[in-house]
Amino acid sequence: MSKNIKFIWDFRGPNAKKTAEHHELHLKDFLKVNTLDGYKTGVEIVSDYHHIAFLVVQESEMKDLRDRLKPHRGQIYS
């Protein structure tokens, strides 16, 4: 069974929420342009001044997508 990896982009400051939401739109556009279906994206609140945008990928695709998208960090997703 393949592991899932959560790519994370961190945004901080008073506009963090809107910036994270905007970044998620870019992630969705990337998936559409590259005809990649079935991926989970989202925005999460860490605190009032720290939000994240994320994309969940399969471990087998992690290296290629990591090199193309340049996330700030990643973690195993369950």
C-alpha cells in the first residue's frame, strides 16, 4: 500500500488566510493543466497569523511533483 505525502506551503502574517486560499487556486490550476485527478488540496488554520495550503500526493509521485512545485515542507498524510 502506497503512503500519501502532504506537501505544505506556509503563509504568515495578517493576510495569511487569503494568501493560502489564493495559493490553493494555483495548486488546483496546476492539477487541471497537467490533467492530474483525484488529488486533495486545502487550506488549514494553524493560528490567526499562520495558515497553510496543502496538496496530498502518493509517495510514488512525490519526487517529481516536489521538484516541480517546491513545497516549503512535507509530512506523511494519513
